[in-house]
Amino acid sequence: MGPAEIVWRVTQLAQKKASKIGVGLAARPPAPSLARFGATFVGALEGGDGIDVVALRASADAILAGRWNVFAMRGLNLGFPPQWNRDPKTGTVAPMKLGKAIDYRRESVVGDIKYLWEPSRHLELVTLALAWRASGEQRYAAGARLLLESWFDQCPYPQGVHWTSSLELAVRLVNWAFAWQLLGGADSALFKGEEGGRFQRRWLDNIYQHCHFIRGYFSRHSSANNHLFGEYMGLFVASVQWPCWPESTRWQALARRGLEVEAVKQNTADGVNKEQAIYYQHEVMDMMLLCHHIGQANGAGFSATYLQRLERLAEFVAALMDVGGNVPMTGDADDAQMVRLSYEDGWSPYRSLLASCALLFNRGDLKHKAGRLDDKNRWLFGSAGATRWQALADAPEKPVLAFPEGGYYLLGKEFGTPGEVRIVIDCAPLGYLSIAAHGHADALSFTLSAGGEELLIDPGTYAYHTQKAWRDYFRSTAAHNTVQVDNQDQSEIGGNFMWLHKAQATRVAHIPEGQAQLFEGVQDGYRKLADPVLHRRKITFDANCNAIVVKDILECRGAHDIALHWHFAEGCRVEAEGADVVAQGERNRLRMSSPFGGGPQLLRCSEAPIAGWISRKFDEKSAITTAVWRGRIDGTTEIETRITLDVAGDVVSGKSNI
């Protein structure tokens, strides 16, 4: 931390101490003005207009029956309403004291904080409100009110773990804004009569306290990542939806200004979120989309620069997404949604965002990648949006192949067709700001898919605050398709969300066009060793015969233990054939060979060492096969790995020239 951050953190600590004696709190919110509320931002739908009402109502009915889905725990019996301060995973009941005095990182105090916080984001409140809007059944609206009142009772400001993180409050405010709109806004039947008026005032008092809290506890300096963006989002949406207090105008101006600044600071001009985590790119994109959508409905849309950055972010997602809709799981992921508006089977957050951007920017190529208009976009853009979607001409994919500022490069062919080969190479910085919280040690790793089928993958994230060994593994170098030296990570882990020494990756060459394609890059993560090692990687792709040659050059003077890890998708049946590895997917086949070491070792569901795992969802893991070539080098050495593909739907034209 630099001097400015130290001063800021000391100030925050003093502010927390003062709040213990009531100084600086909003214990008695001022009376709200009810003269004006925000304009509707939920699209008008005619006769349901394609919404999967059956799936929506099934989700709402499950909530009313007390069955909740919280990360890996599905159909969890939490009751309705639930115990908001009890961790559904461990059963730990968090203490009811000043929220800012609670160490939410300590499992012994709060349990698994992700599980405790998730229900209180109130995505399920929106589920009930949507079900009421779609069906008109009063029990859904009554359930929404009961859920809110129980939360107000059990989570009084500023006590308990739900008053610790400004981001959690911000996401809750966004869901409250959607629920308020869907339930009828200020004219909702829930607010009628004396009792309804008291309920409305109680809700508005909580909204004021949420805004006041966020304004006092922004994430700054080394913490100014997606958390800060989300905090601005919550404050902006709330001040637009509920301009009920003198502070609302200042809050809106502050949040709007912050969003404009952070949209540029946190995202590269070529469309890569600087946290180097594709799921967090999705989250920031969703924040940007929702703020613009809600702002625009209220005459407060965002600048051309802001929107241009959002469009570039969409182009990066489109470039990473293969013809089957798969997106490499680069960096951290926590499965968060800002608001849930889709319940249909097979819903993809990435395709959904591309559909939104197709409508927003009139992009037929993004429509092609999205594939269809999902329920989230139907709720956002209404029947008018569905009409525009139908009128938007579909355009073939022409992916951007290089993101030099963001650090990603593509090789491949026949993009968007059954014969597609898509290679995505990571030559990016570790992460954002000094702690690089959500980055993984994956420099010069790459993923490979063929015909929309994943073959070589990034195994994902799995854990955050708990299960340290698993947290460290999934973000380690060994969990990525690259080279490990002396059992070290390229970058040095300093904590669950902190990195110390950081590898620097640099592109040397990139030729993505034609039949003979090339990428070359270097990374210096192992220069920290007593005998420094520079890792140089050359990847060549022969589009004539679907052959890939990977040359790893390790420049050093002394002896080192080397391991090359390759992680295969769970749909692959992987076997060793002598010195080769053969992976048979559902439609495609891959052969990998290398003369290095004593031949391949296949690991599956291994815990010593940890290897052979994939995590498609937070806190869930399943089996894959990891192939490892191990050996020892002495001085500068080149290691060659050859990969040949048999791609269904493609006719190769000759022998390899590489």
C-alpha cells in the first residue's frame, strides 16, 4: 500500500470506530418525498411475448415452499422466510453486532460468507415479483412482501453481517429496484391503506440507509475493482429509482461520474476487463448494461465513450466464445448475477449479454453469436425489443483475433462453422491493481476447442474464502495448460485474493491469418528463482491439416524440474498410447505427443497432488483427466509438444508443414 491508501484505510478504521457510538450513522432516516419516483425500465410485454412462464412459476413456487438454490446446494430447505443470518452451508449463525465490526473472512465467526450473503442479495425477491407480473396471482406479491419484512426484522441497520460489504448492499438495491417496478411501483397494491403505507415507509427507510452506507464505504485504492463499480451501480440505480431525499441528486451525480470513470479505468480500449477473469468481465458488462438501461429510461443514459467500451467488451466475449457457445473459464468466477430475469433451461450469461449488445448497438454479428433472445432481454426490452430483434439481420462471425492491450490472441479457422478450430492464448497481465485479486497464474496458457467442442480447457475456480488448498490449486500454474518450473507458480500467492510477485507476459509475434499461423510470447515469472528461467512459448497452427506444435523454450543456466500440464474437458475419454496421449471427445479426436521426460502421467480426481478436476460452478467440482509430462533440464532447453486434431465437419487438405 502507498501513503494515500494507508491514510484512507486509517480513516475508514476511525469511521468504523465512530459508528460504534452512533457517530455518522443514519439511524433515523429523513422522511422521503413521495412526489416523484423513477420511470419504468421494465419492458412492456404483450401476452407474455415468449416468456417461459412455466419455468418462472416453478422457481417462484419453490421459494414459497422454502426450497432455495444456493451455489452447490440445490433445493435447500431454508424455509420461507429463511433465517437470514444463518449460513445455509455450515449452520453457523453470524453475530448480531455492528456489521463493520464483524470479520466476515473468519469461517469460525460467520461460516462460509458467500453462502450467507447470497440469499440476501434478494434475487429471489425478483423471482416472486416476476411471477406476480406474469400470472397476476396475489400469493407471489404477498410472498415478496413477507420476504422483505422478515429481512427488515432480522437484519436491522447497521447490525449483522449483511451490513459489512457495500457491494452486497448495492446488488440488493438493484434487485429491490426491479422488484419495486415489477410489483407496481409507487402505486402497488402492497402500499395501499395505513398498513401498506407503513410497509412502504419501512422499505424506503432501508433504501436510504443502504445508500448512506455505500456512500460512506466505497472500495478504494487496491480494492477499487468490480466492487467499486458495483457500489456505484447500486447508488446510481437507487438514486434514479427513488429520488426521495435531498441527498439523492448528489448521490446520482457522484455514482454517474464514478461509473463513467471506472468504465474506462477497469476495461481496456480493446475490450478486456483488467481483472483478467472472464466471469467478472460478464459481471461488469451487466452492471454497465443495467445502469445505462435504467438511466436511459429516466433521461440519464451514459456517454458515447462508456457505450463504446461496452461494445468492445462484447466483441471480446464473442471472440472467446466458440461455435458451441463455450467460453474459456479464465480467472476467477463466483456465479454472481446482478439480477435474475431468465429461468429457461440452457440459459447462458454470455449469450444473454451478446443479445443485449446486439439490440443496443444494432449488431447482426452479435445476434448471430447470441443465437436467440432470452427471457432476461424480453423483460428488459419488452415486445418492442423482440420486434427489433426479429428485424435485425443476422451476420456471420468475424471475430477480433488480437487484443494486444488486454493480452489475448486467437489462432484458428472456419470460425462459426462445424469445422471451426479456436485457440485462445493468454498473454495477459496477472490481474488488476496491486493485489490482482481475481487473476490466475496462467501466463502463456491456451485453450482449444474444435467444432464447438472443448478439448483443452481452463479448469475454473471452485472455492474462495474456504478450502485454502483447493483455492490455491485452481488458480495455480499447475491448473493451466502451461509450464511449471521447480513446482513453483509463475506468480506468488499472498492470500485468497492477493498476489505478491507477479509474472509479466509479453507478446513477441502473432500471425493469425492464412494456413501457417503463429503466436510467440515470453513470461518472466520464473526469473525470481536462484537460477533465473525465462519461459518462451511458440505456438504454430497448420490450418491445412489441423496440426498444432507448441515449443516451450526455457532459458536458464542450471538444472530445473519441469512439468507440462494439459487439462482435457470432461467430455473427453483420455488414454495413454506409449509416449502419446489420445483424447476422444463426443465428435472430435486429439492426439498429443512429446519426447520430453519419461512419457505422460494421467491424473484423474487426484488429491496428492491435486489434479484432474474441473469446476463449472462455484463450490462444485468434477472429474477430468490431466496429462503431465515431467522431466529435468540442465541449461537452456526446448520442449516440443505436437497436437493433431480430427475435426468432425472438416476436410483437411494435406500434410503438416510445421
